[in-house]
Amino acid sequence: MKGMMKNKLILLFFLISSTLLQAFEINDINLHLKITGLTEAGPPEVWRDHLILTSKPNRQARFVGAAFSIDSYQQIYSYQKNEHGVYFLILPLPSEEVVDYRIIIDGIWIEDPENPNSIRDRNGLHLSRLTFPPEQRVRQLSPVLRDEKGTVEFYIQTSPGKRVYLAGDFNRWDPYMTALREKEPGLYSAVLSIKPGRYAYYFLIDGEPVPDPLNFQKNQDLTGKDVSILYIPG
């Protein structure tokens, strides 16, 4: 009885002394299907532009959360639980190359048992570690509306040294009018000023049409070809 009361007090202390953040709201149907279908916990996973952490304690847990080095461990992100008893946490993909973290289960801080990559900090604490290579860290949603005047920036990640162009309703589908600049190896971008409206477009990589992989809004043109959809509000 005393042990149970002690655990409750420890959990209450951490919830009061740290900022508790609710879990990420799932608006992507494919991500929703992925999460609801999980039957077992697994290693940390990068899915599109999000980080997914999972946990499945041996016993029924009242609370599962995580704190990260990018917040100096001052914020606790709470996991949600699906119908199979798998706890999950979804966060936007961080821009940092290395992120350390610990998870908390009912007031007890531990390493993430699903993550085989761990370190010991200068104080001797065991931490779990996430490492994000550049091709993951630069990913972001595309296109990005930069201002209310219709300035739009398009991004695509592919192999370095490619010839990448942008074709769509906004440039009469000219395959050579809008070239993307290689900002860094493998990351291409172009900035356009586009009037309000709905537009279809795709990239051309060495002459091959490719829908925008970072834009979840897609459709097919009259020939059945996959295109991405951009909407500029008026």
C-alpha cells in the first residue's frame, strides 16, 4: 500500500514540475490506420514527417510519457493507447541530428526498452538516443505558402546532381520553364508567385513526371496520370 502511494506521489511530482503536453492529433488517414493496426511495440520509426515511439508495458499502465533533450527534459509528452494495448507517441520530425530522451511509466523514469541505441550522460544517467540523417531532417511538407501574396516554395528530395523541373497549371505545364535549384546535395527547391486558385502540378526528374512526395493532396488528370494539388486562398 505504501509502495503504491509512493508511486502516485512521484508521478504527481513530475506532472506538476514539468509541462505535460497532449499527444499529436492524427489527421492523416494512412497514419491513423498504421497506428490503430499496431499490435506490438517496436523500435522508434520515422514515418513521412513524423517520429513514432511505441511502448507496451508488461502491466496495465496509468501513464506513459517521454521527455527529450531538445526541450531540456522540461516537457513531458503523453502517449496515447490503441485498442490493442499499444501506447504510442507521434511527434513532428525534429531538425536536430541527435536527440536523447527517457520515458516515464507511472512515475518511474527508464530507458526506452524498444530502442537498442542508448548512452550514459555525464551524470551517469542512461538515456535512449535517436539519430536522424540529413535526408530525414530536411523533410517537410511541400509546397509552403510563404506569405499572403501567393509566394510559394516547392521542395523535393532526390539524388544529387539531377535535372529537376516543376510543371503545372500555373506555368501551362511547360516542362522546362521552372527549374529547381539544388540548395544542398539532394534537396531541390523553387519559389514562385502564384495567384489564388486550385492548381495541379508535378515535378520532372530527368524528364520523368513525379508527384510531390511531401504533398498528401493528390489527384489524377484526364489521362490518369497522378498529380499533386495546390490550393492558394484568395
